Amino acid sequence: MLKIPKKVPEKGFYYHYKHDQSGAINNYAYEVVGVGYHTEENGKYFVVYRPLYESFVYKMGKLFDLRPIQMFMENINKDSQTLPRFEKITDIKIIAELEEIKKKMYS
């Protein structure tokens, strides 16, 4: 029987903690498209997401990124602060801009 994680990220747009607010709106921006289960390794769940900037995986064929769900959801320490590794974007103006960027990159 599958043990589904209690906490999974919602679909939507996220910033990685390395996002630079003074840079481009899409630097270290990602779209989470879902959560996947590795059928050959019992109990391994991954977040499936794609970059909204020209990362390595994008240049290699517009691939999706996979990250273990625990790592995606964890907090990190940066400059003596505890921050989420990925933070959901809720600003509707930013979301609208990222939707346009996504259409151009992945259509």
C-alpha cells in the first residue's frame, strides 16, 4: 500500500530561495506541475516542475526537473535566516507575467 506524503506542494509557480528580487522576474522561478511516485523504488515521491528561465534542463530539450519531495518542502539556512527552499508565488501580477513567459518558452 502506498504511503502518500502528508504535505505536498500545490500546483503553481514558486521561487527558489536563490531568486534575486532585483533581477528578472523569472530568475529561479518554476512551475510545479505535480507530484510523481517512483514505481521501482518503494516510497520515493518527487516533485515534478519546470524552470521558467533558460536553465540547463531547459536547454537540453525543455525537460522537467525532479526533486525528492522532502528536499523540495524543506527549509534551508541562508545568511542566518531559515527560509523555505521553494516559496509559492501568490502575487497575481507576477503569476500573470510568469504565465506569459511559460507560453513563450513551452509552446
